[in-house]
Amino acid sequence: MESKHLHKAMVIGTNVCRFLLAGTFLFSGFVKANDPLGTVYKVQDYLEAWGLFSLSTGVVPYLFALAMGVLEFLIGIYLFFGIRRRVAPLLTLLFMSFMTPLTLWLAIDNPISDCGCFGDAVVLTNWETFFKNIVLLAAAIVVFKHNDCLFKLVTRKVDWLISLYSAVFIIFFSLFCLQYLPIFDFRPYHTGANIPQSMEIPEGEKPTTYETIFTYEKNGEKKDFTIENFPSDTTWTFVSSQTVVKEKGYEPPIHDFAITSMEDGTDLTEEILNDSSYTFLLIAPWLHIADDSGMDLINEIYDYSIEHGYRFLCLTASTEEDIASWQENTGAEYPFALMDEITLKTIVRSNPGLVLLKKGTVLQKWSVSNLPDEYQLKAPLDELPFGHLNKKTTLHKLLEVFIWFIAPLLVLTVGDLIWLKIRNRRQKKEQEASN
């Protein structure tokens, strides 16, 4: 009797560990697939921290980011449904055996402030991530050691179909989000966010103070400037800019949104955020590698904004040389302003991307692949859907994605079961006829 109770406890404990791991891997893989470019940025941070600068550019980070999201999601699917009950626990244990010491190194050396395990959906400190991985590693050991206790939620007749469909779904979902922006935007610049409100400091809290450093070059000499000592000598050539922490304090969701005029170094932040009219912001962190396939549409949107009296500004962290080259190659006539590279990458996951503001509120965001054209911009913005907030909530989006994944999977699974039933009946009739 005692042995029976012990076995039952082992089965329950193993499957609790199994579903804990399945939920974690499904969530982690999904958020990586939802924001593949954000995962690319994090992979580049890792490669640069390891000194592999040659691999941090090009296709390698993209392939690795895609593979990470797909692998984690599929491990979660396998664990959840009980598919490949020997292979899935082994993969899980190997994965956690690699990630746990990696996050210990991150916690001790802190080369990267956030490991990026759950993207921007759940941000953990490096020590929190390490302790989380300790728990998951222990669960992985239990599941691997007692994989015979795992029960299946589906039969072997359909587990291959679930595996194949899950792989196809997560790959295409990741590619879709890479092309057209993340469906779920967990960043502080999401549609509907009011930037000034997100920059406010609660009463009594001491704010973190930041300073934007501008690097300029003259006669082969590079020198750093701040807004206070911005060079009046126009012979200095802009190289790069970055925002650094001067004094740590309370950090609001948005703390590094600062726009500096390219012409004279004027701070345009308050002017743009307080503008009661519409403002188009073309976000292009690096113009020398920006996708110029939508330049005709961007120039048309600029002409449209001029026609209707809207502000249009390109925000970049590029050098003056790259800006001049961009203007020459694309025929860009719109003005440029400087912003921190990390902030630009956070605002929109596209290079370039387009953001529409009104009174500091993010109304719309577009990637370079789905910019509005002249047929959509046929009236003033207040008469168009673009000029108003989309009422679709996160719950609506979640239900849509759930239906995209579950509905076809159910249809294929039921179809497969019906076909197997029909085939078995035929085989039974043929066997009876032969007898």
C-alpha cells in the first residue's frame, strides 16, 4: 500500500514538474517568436559580450533568434502533450544544463542587464533569472529521471500532426512578426501609450538623471559633447550618440525619450510631445543598413503631411555622412533629428519604421512592409482610422492568435482521427472478406 501511494505521489510530482516546464517553455518560445527582432538584439548583445563581434552582424543573430523561439515552443508542446516522452525530457535537461550556468555568469559579471528569457513581457534581473533556472533545472531532472510517469494527452496516431503543425505555426508566426511588427507589444511605446505620462515621476520619488553624449569628429579627433556644451563650430562632424545614467533613482517606464535637432542641437522633446496636432516620426536607428524598399511611400507620406500641416521628422542615431547618403539615394526632403540608438530600437521593431503621435500618445505604428499608401491616406487624419486609437485590446489579440493556432489544429486532428477510423473499418472489412 505504501509503495502504491509513493508511486502515485511520484506520478503527480513528475507531471506537475512537466507542466511547469511546458508552460515556461511555451511562454518563453512564444514571446521570442512574437518579437524576433528584439531577440536578435539580445543575441547581438550576447555575441558582443563574448567578443564575437564578427558574428553579431549579418544573418547569424537572425537564425539563432528564430531557432531559439521555435525550439523552446516545440519543447513546450512536446512536454505539454506528452509527445516523445524520452526525447523531450532529454532536450529539456540539456537546455537547462546550458542555460543555468550561463545565467550564473550573467548574474556575477553582469555584462548584460537582462538575459532576455521572456523578452519585454516579463523582465527579470540576472539573479532572479538564475534562481528561476535553478527551479527549472530541478524540475527537468525529475522529469528526465521519471519520464515513464508522464501521461499522454494525445494518442500516437495524432502526435506527429500536432508536432508538425506546431512547428509550421511558430515559424510562420515568427516570420510574420518580423515582417509586420510584433502582434503583442510589451514595450512602453506600445500603441495607446502616452509618452509624457510614462515619463512622470511619482511624488516624493527621486528621478534617475540621464545625459545624452554626442560624439563628433574633427580633423581625425573624436570628442564627446553634451547639450550644455554642444559645438557651435559647424566643422565638427557627428559620429554617434548615447544616453548614459548620471545618477540612479526611480525609473519611469520611459526615461530616455529625448529628441535633439540635427541642425542646431535644440531639444525638441517637449515641443513634439505637447503638439496637439499629428506628428509622423520615421524611426531609423541606422540609415546605412535601413530597408529602402518603402522610400517612395515614405516620401508620399511626407508630402501628405506637408499638405495637411502635420509634422514629419526622421529620428536616427546615424552619422551625418550616412544621413547625407540616405538623402541622396532616396530623395528624402524631410528634416532629421538625433535620438539614442537603444531608444529607437525600443520604439518600433523596424529599420525604418513609422510612428504616428498626437499629444504625446502613440496612435499607430507601421513597419516598412505595411506603410499606408495614397489610397489609404485620402483624407485628413481625423477622418481616417489611422488618426484614432484602435480599440482592439490585448485580450482580443490573444483570442485571435489562440484561434489561429487551435482551430486549424483541431480540424487537422479530427480529420486525421476520422481518416484513421475509416481506414481501420476498411481493413477490418477486407480482413473479414478474406476469411
